[in-house]
Amino acid sequence: MKKAPAPEGARRQTRSQYSTAGGYSALQESIRAALPENGIEPANVDEFLSLLADSEGQIIRTGTASKPRSKNLWGIAYHDRGLPVVVIAGDWATGAEMKWIAGNVDTMTPAEQRALKRRMAEAKRAREEEQARQWEARAATAVHRWHSAQPADPQHPYLLRKGIQPHRARQLGRDLALLLVDFSGKAWSLQTIDEAGGKRLLAGGKKAGNFIVVDGPDYPARVLVCEGFSTGCTLAEIDPAALVLAAVDCGNLQAVATGARNRWPDADLIVCGDDDRATPGNPGATAARAAALAAGARFALPDWPAAAPVHLSDFNDLHQWQRGQK
């Protein structure tokens, strides 16, 4: 007995629901347009698209428009019958990320949705593995540079201008060198500060959750968490018995503060924020309050005298201004 033909709608359900209208060129142009819309700017977009086309399911890396010689831009693509159907790309330096899919997920069959989910998971795993390899490579560079550095000169122009001691800083040429570590003591990155105060983090190094140990005991009763190195030095000189950790910036305060609470649960933990009074929203104070709340810590800002200029923001600024008043 002959089977009745399947309804037209059922036959359509077996076809790919990825949108391939316009063919390969149209899909490439769609990807090309999506990149800058998501903050991703390859040094050479044609080369980037060509690498994606030739690297099925494999992560590729290249330079960005701002840093052509870096390998900060990454991408991974999946194809169906020679046409791109999924592209995931990002910039490790800025954190920008894009997920491009050819077509509407809602029109895909269950099998196609499962395949898409699997490809997304594979791309995520590849990205994380590549990111981990990059972080480890940069960690090795940071350690090498740190061990090749000398103890910092107390007469370094930046230290003199800030009125601080070197504490645990080292020196590479004319630059101060500061090691970023995690709570196990493993080094992950390096920050340098030049004579004029210009600060640079090691490109590709891991900052999130890591910090500069400014000074203090290994088994502290009190831990002070702040943003920058000079602020940390001032705090260490005010309170030599405390362990002082510099999170580099306000965006990293919460991760460092909560990590410190986990590492030293019984310590008196104080988040010492920058008071960005002249900036709308006061990002330094806002981030410090949020970090203290998340870590179950105390929160402190500089205690400004009435005559203190409003552009001053951190504990080192206050220290410097008070020193000039004497």
C-alpha cells in the first residue's frame, strides 16, 4: 500500500531554516556589518572573514584596528553546505562579543535548534580554552619581567611626586613594575608606571579578580582594598599593620573585596574608595560601596576638609594636599 505524500508544510520542516537569502555574498556582508555594530573592529576585515571561512569550528585570532600587531581579536565560525550559519567573535582587550546567526532561531526545527545549541557550546569551550592559554602565556611573561626587575628607586620621580615609598614595587628601566597576583599567590599580569605617571597593564594579561600586594603582613587582622597603587601606598603608610591590596580600578574592587573576605573571613575588611566628587554618579564611591556590601566589609572615603579642592578624589590626593598645607 502506497504511503500518502507528506503535507507540504511537513516537507518544509525538513529543510534548513537558516536564512541563506542572497547566497554567500549576502551572508558575508551581514557578518561584516555586524562586527562594528558589536564593537569588533578587525585590523583587516577581509582577512578576518577569509580566516573564518577557512577554519570550520576552529578559533582564529588576529589584530584589531587599534592594535594591528596584537592577537586580541578572536572568532569561530560554523558552516552548512559551504555557507556560514553561526559566527561568534570578540575582542579580548575590550570584552566586546558578537553572536551572529543566519536566520531566525524561532523558525528552526528542533533538530536544528539542538545543533545550534551544540555549536554555541563548542564555540564557548574553544574560546575559554584559548583565553586560558593566552592568560597563562601572559602570566609567564609577567613573571619573567618581574624577576628581571630591580628594587624600585625611592627617588623615582613618580614616587617623589606622590610622596610615597616604593613598598614592594620593582623597577624596569625607568618604569615602576607592579605584579598582579591572585589569592593563591600566582602571578597573572604586570602594571608599569612611567615617570610621568602613565600606567600600562600587560596586554592580554588577566586583571579580573587579581590585585597588587602593596604591603603588609601575610596573616592580617585588617585588610584594606583600594583602587590604585599610590592610594595603596598612602594607606600602607597610615596603617602599617594592615595588608593593603590595590585592585587597579573601581571595576575590579568587588571581585578583589569578595576574594579577600573568602581568603581572610575573620579579618577587619575595609574597602577604601576613591571619592570622584567631580564626576557625575561618583563612580569610585559607588563601586566601593557596592564592593563593601558584597564582601560584608566596612567602607571608607577620604575625610575632606572644607577647603579641599573638589578635583581631589583619593587618599593620596588628600595626603598630598595636607602635606602642602603645612
